[in-house]
Amino acid sequence: MSHARSRRLAPRSLLLALIVVLAASFAWAAQVTFRYVPPPGLDVTSVSLRGTMNNWGETAMTQGADGAWTVTLELAPDIYQYKFFINGQWPHDMCHDTTYGQGMVDPTADGCVDDGYGGGNAIKEIKAPVRAAGGPAPALALQFDATSPEDVSRVGDALAVRFEAGEGSVASATVEALGSAHAGDPVAMVRQAWSQGRETWLGWIPADSTRVALHITEPDGTTHDVGPTALPAKPFTAVPWVGASVGYQIFPERFWNGDPSNDALALKSDEYNFNPLWSGPKPFVSPSWTSPPSPTDLCCHQYYGGDLQGILDRLDQLAAEGVTALYINPIDDAGSAHGYDTNDYMKVAPHLGTLKVLKQLLAAAHAKGMHVIFDFVPNHTGIGFWAFQDVVKNGPNSPYWNWYFIKTWPFQAGDASAYTAWWNVPSLPKLNTGNPGVRTYLIQVARYWMTVGFDGIRVDVPGDIIDAPSFFEQLRATIKPEFPQAYLVGEIWQNAPSWLQGDQFDSLMNYAIGRDVLLRYAQGSSPLFGGRWALTGLSKIYQGYPVAVAAMGFNLIDSHDTSRLLTDLGGGDFGATPDATALARQKLASALLYALPGMPVSFQGDECALLGQKDGDLERYPVQWSSCDADMVAHYRTLARMRGRYPALTSPTWLAYAGEGPVLAFLRGEPGVGQVLAVFNQSTDAAELTLPAGGWQDPTNLRTYHGKVDIAAIGWRYLVRRN
């Protein structure tokens, strides 16, 4: 399908609307054997490999005659985290375990990293071979599919067009728009990213184009013309307001108490009222905002009085910090402080306020240019939900019997052996979203809150929904025609492009970026997780996501479901005093977050430099506004101001630049004046970076750098191209 050294377009549009592959060569991969040798005296009956190479699924290992358990996989270059799953149990720490190993459970591992649960995952680095200087160039192995959102998507009035090829196989490329009123000469494409032996090239054409052609030149001068290829009539399109936004997550019960008169109402809605098998302490309202956390129940049934009026009272403060989008955890009537155990989907939780106050909040936020996203929980209800209560009372005679998965009846609410519950939590009976009646009701709920005035929907645990793809296709098909600017976000923690093909979600909660890459890099805990690794990790994600998805990314590092950012960066647990190094690492991590395409989202209180570990749910302790770190608040304001001042920082274009030792650097925006180079240094020593050609100005000191730039220890710079 290639024409060496030819510049004439071949009339093959129907064929090339499918996938173009110019050579049957793919990313380099290696055969890697994982081997587990049980320690003396341990009887082992089963072992599997679970890790990032299989999305923490289960890959069986087999036992050989020597007693060792092994499995061999073909793995692309990357750093993999993993554990052996032995006799149905996880080793606590793959580097320090005397039950399943003699110290190292896998002595061949390259080390261990924090697994997020107080233990350690093993890590193994697979390196790609380095091509010798002057050696043969890789095969072109071009892949392009104009019907795929990964290769063609829309942002604003332009189409992003991309193709993949073997790393190092392309010297230059142009893209030509056809059928557009604005069509002109071919436009230069740029090398966007590279990972695992593949590189991605990106170019922009007018959104009204109907066909596209690619012109590609290899390092030896061989040229290839691809197209003209028909373009989709309705490409996956970015929601325009998201990429320019600065996001902020609010856990309303712990944000601020604006109306103490409604505090006691929490006790009337609490799960305690519906659970005859209750065995824990009774729910209670704390006497003050600074009351100590309960040793047993901070997450769920200790109420501090935070409410919608409290958010309304602090909107000016958030606006001053540059916040332009709010994501609010569940506000509907529920049986806990977290709100994920719904009692009534279409009623505002009384202890949070009223529908009138909610509408006042939405109107005030919109008046300040803010968009607001609500939290939708379609996978499970609380035991106080009216349909579940009807099932408890009437059993098979209830019209809602098939809304749930009931195992035995009669039963008492709170007895999870009688019904399927999410993660077997008795207060969270799972909904049967395969039931058309359940599905219709839930989609009506989502539409209702959009009519109230919300601008987007964050969906809780979508991967656990029965028949998830068709459910979210139906949700999108219902919401988008009536609310075309609605933003749909799924709580998926992994790098999972299959959810982002234009038929389900606009974005995922990008923990795969924030925690798997940004946090690990900012921690600076291992040379393995340095600049080159971080650049590769970001490249891999942005190569797989459509550009429209990157443009509206929901980017976060911490949330109500993780330890606080500063705690994860060595600042200490709740009640500690963070040192200067930990504070610097939070500034580094947040500067990284704000430099990515899409919307940076901070968890309430991050700007105050608050601490709180996941253990005991202390990340959810009420925001102590009187304890805010003024310097950190100023830092977050600076980041927001720079995003507003330099358009490149809100551009959909992300281009890999350098990963050298502790230094990470990438470019934002299209090449030329105004492009931003974001530079970061995880080391406790100062570092230096060779700059792209031209003059690069640091807005903080107005100095323009040429050739090289220094980066302070645990430091960062946004450099703006001036010529």
C-alpha cells in the first residue's frame, strides 16, 4: 500500500478508511519468565501472577518438577508492578516477607514500591534494545484508521489527525485536508509521543474536512502517500468548557458547615434506622468542626455538619483560587456521611440542605463562570432505598424484587448473605442494571439532575455495572442530545481507552496518570521512576487516548478514596507537621498536574497542605480552614493564573520532549511563539536541561533562556517560547 518516492495520491479511499499497515512489524517485546520458589516448610497449592501487565487480573502459574512455579509472558518495554497470589492470599510486601519468601518473595525483582495498602509491590523493568548508531531504521509499520477516535477526533473547530509508526521510522509527515472550505497546502505534523517501540504523529485540519491524506517520509527519503481517506461525519468531540477549567472536588459533609440547623437531620436518614442487625456505635453529630475523628467510624456515620450552604458561603474563596469547575460527592438522600448508599435518588439529603439551596448554589456557581458535576451511583443503593425496603417487606410479591439479586427471603436488611452487595458491604445492595425497569429509572435520575442545573455527571464504579457498555451507551444517547455540553466521567482507575470511543464516557478519572505516573515521579523514591520512566508513562497514555479525550481529561492525584497528596509525598499522617521537602514535592506534583491537557482536579484542602492517610479514612477529616498553609494557597493560585494567562497550557496538544535522569519535560501547545515547555526535577539536587531551539521565558522571573536551563532541586518551570 505504499508508493516509494511517489507524491501522487492513490484513489483507494474505501480501503484506506480501514486500517493502513505498511509493514507487518509491531512494538518490540521480550519473553519474560516469572518464577516463585516457596520457602522450606510452606505447602503451596496454587500461585498466580497479578500486576500491571494483566490489569491485576489472574494469570495462572504452573509448578515444575523442581517445585518452582513459573509463567512466561511476552511484555513490551515498561516498568511493571506485580505480586504473586499464593494459596489465595496476597503477600503483604514482596520485598520483606517471611511467610511466603525468605525476605524477597521474588529475588529476581528490581525492587519494590508502595502498594498503597502499607505493603509493597515487586517491580520489574523491561528495556527495549538500543539501535546502534548508523544501524538500520525500524520498519515503518504504519497504522492509521480514520474511523477510530484514537486517530481522528475533534477539538473546537479543528480535527486532530494521528497515525502510529515504528519508533524512529518517520523523518517527517504532513496532513492534507480535502473537501473543506478552508483546505490549503499540506500541514506539517509533529512527533507527539513514543513508547514501547511505537511513535505517534499529530496534525490538525479544519473541522469541516470530509477527507484526509497523509504524506510520510522515512529517514532514507522514501515517501508514502496515504489517502484520500473519508472522515467520519460525526467525530468524537471534546466538551469545550472542560479543557479550560480548573477543577475542585468537594466532599460536602466535610467541606464547611454553613447551616448548623440541619445537622441533626443526618441521624434521621442514617443507615442505623434501616439496619436491625446494626452492631457498631450509633451515628452521632460531632459537637464541633474540630472534634477528633471517631476511632471506628470517621468514614460513614460521624457527622460534622458540612452542607450545601457551606459550599455557597465559600464560593468567593474558591473563585479567588482560580477554581472554575466543582465536582461534588453525592448530594442525594443517603444513609451515611459519604452518600454512596442512596435512600432517595431524587431528594437532596436533608442534612445537606434543600432543593432550593442547591439551585441557589448552582446559580451562584454559574454566575461566577463555574461548572458543576454531580456524583451518580447506579451500581448499588442503600438499604434505606424505598425499592429495597419494599423487597424486604414483600419479598417476591414486590414489584422491585428483580431490581436486586436476592438469595433468600425473608431476610433482614443488613444481612448480606441474603442478597448480593457491592464488595459484600451489607449497606450497599447491588442493583440489577440488566433489568430494563432499573435502567430506565436510573437514566431518568441522571436526566433529572441535569434539568436541575448540573453540567456533568461523574459515575461511581461503572466497571461493576451489569451490562456496562450498553448501559452507558444508553445513558449517553439520552443525555447528550438534550445537554450537548454535558460532561460524562467514569470512575475507572486504570488506563482503559475502551471506555473512551465516543459512545460511553468523555473521560475517566485519570488515576492512571495522577497516581501511577505523577505521584510516583514526584515522590522521587527510586531512580527507576525518574524522568525517562515518567515520560514513557505519559506517552503511553496519550498515545492510547483520543486527542479529544486528552483535551477534557479529568486529571487528579488524590481524592476522598486515597490518602491526601501531601501524606503520599512524605508529609506524614494526620496530625503531623510536614517538612520543607514534602511541601516542595506537593508543589512539584501539583505543577505537573496543572501542566497536563484537560482539567486539573484538586481534592478539597490540598491547597491548604492538609494531611490524612487512607487508613482510618483520615483523608476525609473536615477541612480546617484556619490551618491553611498560606504559601501553598498562593502556589495553587499561581498555577491557576498561569493556565489562564498562557493558552498553550489549556491546549489539547501534549508533546513528549525529554526524560533524563531526574528531569522530565514536555511541550504544551502547537510549535511556535507561545508554546510552553514544562520542566520538572524530582531530585534533591539541582539539574539542567538542554532546551529546544529558540528563546524560552520563565514568567516568574521574566528571564529568557537559550540553549540550557537550570531547574532547582525538587523544582519546576513553565517556560514560554518567545521566538
